[in-house]
Amino acid sequence: MSARSASRTDEPQPLILVADDDPDIRGLVAGRLERLGYSVMVAGDGETALRLARERLPQVAVLDVGMPGLDGLTVAGRLLETASGGEVGVIFLTARVQDDDVCRGYDAGASAYIKKPFSLRELTEALDRVLAEKALRRRADETTALAREQAALARVATEVAGNADPEVVCALVARQVAALLGAEAVTIVRAPDGAGAAGAPFAVWPAGGDTGQPGPRGAARAKTVSAAVWAGERVWGALAVDLAAGSTPGPQLARSLRRFADLIGLCLSTAQSHDELVARATVDHLTGLPNARAFHERLEGEVRLARRDGTSLSLVVIDVDHFKRVNDRHGHEVGNLVLAEVASRLTAVARAGEMVARIGGEEFAWILPDAEAAGAVVAAERARSAVAGRALHPVGRVTISAGVCALGAGTADAAELFRRADAALYAAKAQGRNRWASDVGGPALPAGARLAT
């Protein structure tokens, strides 16, 4: 079965170039091929044949060797010098039957060499064979390209699965796409913001020359092809590829870019979801402060560092006085506003490197690295004064009580440090509230004097 009879009727038929200076042979061959269903273009000399071949890129060129001007060998040689021309199968028709002539024909890139006189059946069989070989090579090339693409996608997917930083994934995508496509440049760019500002490049290749061997820099670029990057329900940006001159973008390129763009989008969504999960797990959403989980993790870490480095560490545990009355008189909505305002005032008096957290209903904790007991007492008074100093509408004046404890030789771990600070807090409340009490780590629990309010 011939290649054209096996093809589907709705697919474009192979284009064949027939070049022969003999009009009878040219017409005979062209007519035969057209009746068999091929698309045919003809040329009566070498110059015309070369021009047509370069312009329309036939699947096969049937060339007479002995044409005037440019002979068939020269046409084939010049055609095969170009990257796209190298895909054209060449069949020589010639009366030159010497072995040297045949060798020169194959050296010039011939896929078949037919001696005149020839039968049309011999020609069509050779044509079918050349087209079948081209189809096999094309499928092999497609399989190889698909395997390379799948390997590149797998490398990117592995990074995404590992919850890698989006910048790491985008840089990897840029390198992999450049190596896969032999691109001049690859850019992953953010979409413009709501104000209409131009998007900033998020990742760019080349950025170090550690991938692939693209075409020479500085050559003319044929075209930029891009694919949108979606993060959830919105367009986050685009993956753009500058192709080398002479490259012809096709549907497979667009599909490949979409696959890489989808992985970038998945990474962005995963990173966003991860950040949201971390935030939900460690942030109190009423006050915006770290929650109890984040506080205890930080406290354990600070205790380890202080023990290792021999540095100071103090803890202040704070409770809003008579908070139940606020809820009972004004409702929980107002109570939430009070907690948020207390959190804001505590944060305002904390210093860089310290942590203020909400660890319970109306209870807060303040970690002070590098602070000894005296400094922690000053901090506790600073917090008490900040909260009590201004009334909170519509509640009026709100006060806090605080327990202070410094890490000492008698404090075993973070849990004990917290227990002792909490005990100091209860001592302050027992002594009348709106005050602080301290436990420096020893067996006694001296209460701090109530300061001016």
C-alpha cells in the first residue's frame, strides 16, 4: 500500500517537487503523481527548483541530475545546507549510470537514485519508500523529544512535590525549557498589578550558562511564544520563550509550554496553600499575633539557645483583668475589639526580636530574649502602663496583670519557665490586679509593688 493511499483523506497530502529540464518527463511524472493523490509543484531548471524548495519545503524533491545551470547535485547540496532543507528527501533521476555518478548522488544527500529510462512504478515505489522512511524518522524524533520533555517535566514536578520555593521552581523551568527547545531566551514574568504597572521578570534564562546549548546569542529571533501561568482562578503571569531564527513554532511547542506553565501554577498554588496552612496553624486570627502553638515552639527554641550560649531569657505572662465583665456587659463583639486593642498596645511596646503571642482567651505571653529579670520587670510595667493609660471605647479603662520570670539555674526547661511566670501572674492578680509580680527562678515568689496608674 502506498503512503498516499494509507493516509486519511482529510489530512494534507505530501508535497512533491518535480524538477526536470525535459518537459515531457516533467509532465509525465507530475501527472502520474497527481493522479495518485500527491500535491505536486514543477520546475524546469535548477534555479527555479531551489527557490521553490526553499519557499515551500516539499517532503520529497525528484531532481534531474543533468539540468542546465544548477544541476540536481548542486540543488540538493544547497538545499541540504539549511536546517529546514535537511528534512527534504531527494530522489535523483539521471542517465548517468557510472558507479562514480551514483556515489556522488548519494554523497549529495540522495534517498534514492533512479536511472533513466525508468518506469513510473519504479519511481512511485521509491517515493513511497522515502516517505515511509521520513515518517519513521519523524516518529522516532517525536518519541525522543517526548522522552526529553517528560524527563524535564519530571524534574520540575519533583521540585514542586517537595514544596520548593516558587522562585526555585521558576528558575528550574527556565533552564529546562531553554535546554529542551534550544531557545534564545526564556522568561517567566509576573502579570501587571492592579495599578497597571508592568510585570517584573520572576525568572530569566540565560542566568549563568548552566543549561543546554542554545543557538548563538545575538542572532535574530524569529518569534516569541508564550503560555499563561494560572495560580488558582487568576492569571499570575506568563512563560515566554524567544525562539532562535529559523525555528518554526508548532502545536507541540504550545502544548509543551502549557505543561510547564501548569507546573508553575501548581507550585504557586501549593506554596500559597502551604503558607495559608502555616498561618492558620500559628497565627491567632482575632489579634494577628502568634498563637499558643507558635509561642510554645518559640519558647522552647529560645530556652535551648540561652542554655547553649549562656545568655539571658525572660518571660512575661499577661492576663486582661475582669475580662468576663466586659463580655457580660458589652457582648462578645466588643470583647473581641478589646482583645485586639490590647494586642496592638502590647505589640507597640515590644522590641525587635521579641515575641508577643495570644495564648488563650484573654491571656498573652511575651518572650524577651537576652533580657534579665530587671529588664523584664521594666518591660512588664511598660506593657501595664500602655494598656491602662488610655480608655478603650466603649468599655472605658482596661487593665492587665503580669507575671515575670527569668530563666535561671533552677529552671529546668521551657515548660517550667512558663509555669513559674504563670504562677507569678496569679500572684499579681491575687494582690489586686493592674500590677506585675516576678519570680526570678528561685523558690520564693516576691510580689512586685503596685506602681502608679
